[in-house]
Amino acid sequence: MRTRGNQPDVPAPDTPWDEIVPGLWMGGHEVRAEPGQLRFVVVRDEFDLVQTLLRLPGHGPDDGVEHQVWPIPDGPLDGTQLAGVIRLAQAAGEALDAGRSVLVRCYHGYNRSGLVVAQTLIRRGHSTEEAIRLIRSRRSPRALHNDLFVEYLRAGLSTARLLEELTE
């Protein structure tokens, strides 16, 4: 399994967030600035709903912006964590249906946010492979480089959740 935590060669993205489909954005807390430099990203009121999978104090959003926080690791998830991912994807889809803009974010905006965004796309009719391709083409080829998260998506998050709960 490859994750951000054990793959220091995975660089920060060039953009704070990218639109995957109209109204659905994927991003992180840190971006590359000048060569060799990083800068933190703070979301203010650019989005109607912000879903945060790794919370860093002082990174927003502003008061009045709906903020859903579900911290998960960039690694194996238990059944409860997978259930939260499923709920976030459902909430993101409902917000999109209501014409609201959604940002799903984690540290760099590659894996955890990719899991939620992919599940949102799958719930909206995309195949798993289409969702993964779309995310990698719009956010970064590095998106969803956590092979375990790709396996979760290919198995189906509900199935992965049941399997994880059986092993707990």
C-alpha cells in the first residue's frame, strides 16, 4: 500500500483545489508555491459545503459555511470510518442536487478526498473506473495513489465496510 505518510516523494499539488465535475471540487491544505517552497491553503467562503477529512486549525472555512468534518487516516479504514465516507458522499451528492458547491479536502487533496469524491461520482452514475480516471485527469495523476482506497472503490464501499466489520 502506498500512502502520503510513507511516500515522501509524492509532491504537493500546484493548485489548492480543482473542479472534478461542475460544483464538486477536490483539494487540500498545502500547495507548492515557488520551487522548493510550500504554502498552506485556507478556505474562506468559496464553497457552500466544505467536507474535511484531515482538520488543521486555522484552515477554515469561514463562519456560516457548512462544514462537515470526518477525520480518517490515509491508510486502512475500519467499518465506522467507511460508513462515514459513504455518508459524506451522500451529503455531497445531495448538496450538488440542490445547486450548491462542494469542496472535499484532505492534506494534499489526493487520497482521502479522492475516496469521497469518487464515491460521490459513483453514486451519481459513473463507473468506478470512470470516476478514478476523471479524478486523476482533473486533480492530478497522483490522485488516488493509495492502492487500498482504489481497492475499496472497486469492491464497493458498502462491501468493503461489511468485510472490515467482519474482521473487527
